[in-house]
Amino acid sequence: MTPFSDISGHCLCGAVSLAAQVKNHDVDACHCSMCRRWTSGPFLALSVDDSIRFEGVENIGVYKSSEWGERAFCTICGTTLYWRMSGTDHYGISAGMLDDSSELVLATEIFVDEKPAYYAFANETKKMTGEEVVAAFAAADNESDVQDV
Ligand SMILES: [Zn+2]
Ligand SMILES: [Zn+2]
């Protein structure tokens, strides 16, 4: 098993592109109401850290959606780019942007307690409630007052 693989992706219009190195190809699906309002579906994302590099940064718009999270989009075509934990190098980049999705695996579903009834994934996944996610983030981040993503 190779420790890292290179991934790349771009938005719908091509004004923003990214490259990064990932340890795995695990995709998380977030069912929270904010992600669903933002993307019209669960937000499917890969975790990426400070290896991420962008081209076309002048076309990246950032919306700070909560005290600890920000959501980025292409200011030209509106493509969802990433969710980032504010002030950190922890990114969840949109799986839909990737140039090659052949190795992606849907691994985890989060905020399953906010998932509406009208859809469901058939994939075998690890499932976490919002409370469990916040507890995991808080433990990692040493913060206790996080509530919304
Ligand atoms: Zn674009
Ligand atoms: Zn979410």
C-alpha cells in the first residue's frame, strides 16, 4: 500500500482547480441540514490536509457558515468546493470535483440523525450522529462549545 496518492479536481467552469495528496480514498457523506441546503443533497467529501494546493484562488468565495466552519464555492459557476474547519488545514473537499472518482469509497455517513426520509444510501457505511461527530471534533480540537457545522 502506498502511503499517499495524488488527487486532482476542478469546478464546473474550470476557473478553480486543486491538487492534493491523500492517505486514502474514503468519502464521508454529511446529511446535516446545512450541507443539504448548500448542495441540494448530502455533502460527499474527502478529508484533505495542508497538502492541498489551489489554482484560481481569486475565484474562490468563502462563506463562514458557523463559528468553526467555512464553505467555499467558485464565484463564477457556483460549484461547491470544500468545507474547511476555520483556522485549520482540515478540509473536506467535494468528491464531485475530482477528475478520477474510480478509487473513491463511501466510508462514513455523518449527521445521520438529520437525514430526511426521502433518500438512503445502500452502501455499507459507518454511521455517526451529529452529537457523535461534534464529540469527535471537540476531542480532536479540544473545544467544547461547537454545535453546528
Ligand atoms: Zn467554476
Ligand atoms: Zn453537513
